[in-house]
Amino acid sequence: TRITGVSREQIIGKPLRDVRPGAKLPAVVRSGKPLSGVFRREGDIDYIVDLAPIVLDGKIKGGIGVFKDITEVERLSKELQRISRQTDRLKAIVHHTYQAKYTFNDIIGASEEIRKVVDLSRRFVHGNNDILITGESGTGKEVLAQAIHNAGDRAAGPFVTVNCAALSPTLLESELFGYVEGAFTGARKGGKVGFFEIADGGSIFLDEVSELPLPTQSRLLRVLQEKEFQRVGGTTTLRSNFRLITASNKDLQKEVKNGRFRADLFYRLNVFPIYIEPLRKRKEDILHLAPHFLKLFCSQYNRQYPGIPEAEMEKLMAYSWPGN
């Protein structure tokens, strides 16, 4: 009655053939075969009817027709198209914002130590196994993580970087997992998408993973095992298809012994371990790094590259390079 404008009094208790000339429901009842997408018009109203027999205990007892207003269908279709366009724009923004820019070609050096790191990393680029990169601060762990992402199957997906040491424990979980509206005082209207959601189809890089609080470590372990999580304050279970790459400048085995890092999480992260030696132990790379950075700075400041005199290179080679 709502869609067609026909009142209840006009149809209740009357034969279908009298009130709906040309109705196909009797044929559906006789044959027992459903029929969908039947176009009908009532005055200026166009609508579609899906028809099906009613079967009880193996016997056909009647039939039912479900009416769908074409105007409503068109509205929903246009709304779906609008949401699809919006989703495509958001995906483009995410891809542009969360993008890995470094490749293996950006790793400068010719020492045996750095060649081993690159060769080992190339073996790990494919697949979904977790990767743990360790080494002192400044050894290039994030550059290596981006190179692995860009060489792997997920290169077209987002690369999301999270510095675990830069976020407070209370903020960290809401950033990683997102939150729903009203989850806490100051929560954004409509909630917030977390980094694990954003990383769907790509990689998430947790830098300084040793700084994660123990409760967050527990949640992270579950996410890695199930690929499922809930936003802070939410009840809906979300899924994300991501690859996890972590980095630490601390010895995580020592952190486990000292009770500051969960042993089960460490063993989960340490599937494919990669260690980058500090620069003082691979000084051969200075011969390549020094000219590279000097050329870079000359380009930035519009200066001509002067080269590096041998005496100055000797000073660079003799330096201990704290902080790498």
C-alpha cells in the first residue's frame, strides 16, 4: 500500500486477479518456482516485485510478493555510487600520505656487513611473515623497512610508520586501534580510524617497539595472531590484512629477561630477524656515504660539489661516529 498507493480496503479479501490484473503470483504458486525482478507500474509509480512460493512440509500453501520502489532503489544506488567515489578518494589520500619512498637502491655502502643485510632482506620481501630489524639509532632501520615493503607483494599498499616511543601509553592504543565516538573525553566526533585499519593491504612499521607498554604488547600479540581487533570503546570486531615490520635499538632478549617485554610477543616478532651493524664496525661504507651526503647538501644549497680531500676522508674514517 505504501509503494503503490492502493488502500487496504481495495485489496483485502478480494481475488488477486481482480485487484492485480496480469499478476504473475498464481503462476509462481502453480509451478513452485520463484520469480524475481518483475516490473510493474501503478499510476506514476514504477516498482519491482520479487515472487516466491510459500512451502510448508514440502507442500505449496501459497505465495508472497515483495515490492521494491524503483525510486528508492535508484536513491540507494546513487548513494552507493557516492560512497564508492568517496572511498576511492580516501584510498588515494591514504596511498599518497602513507607511502614508502626508499628502495634497496637508496641503501648506500659496499661493506660485507651491509651487503649481507641487503641480501638477507631481499630474501624476506615476499610473504606475510613478521620482520624484526634491530640496530643502534641512526643505522637506517626505517630505510630498510621501506625498501623491503617496496620490493614486496604489498608495494602498492600503504606503508604506515608508528614511532612507539613518541606516543604516550594512553594515546598509543587509540592511535594503533582507533576509537569510537565517546570512547573517552576529547574523542573526535565520529571516532577515528586506527593505524592497523589504514595499513590494510600494506605494511605497518612499529619503530622502537621495545617502548610499547605491557598491556599494549598483549593487544598487539592478539592482533598478530588473529588479524582482528576492536577500536577503543567499541564492540565491533575489525579485520585488517597487513604485514608487520618492527624495529628496536634495544636488545629485546635482554628486555624479556628484565620483564619489560613479553617473551611470547618477542618470539612472534623474531621470525625473520635482521641486525644492522653500527657505522663504526663497517667504516668501509663511509667512503661511499660521505660523498653521497656531500653531493646531496651541495644540491640543496646550490653549491658545486668540491670533492673530499684525502686528509679529510682520513679524519672521517678515524671518527667513532656515535649516533651513526
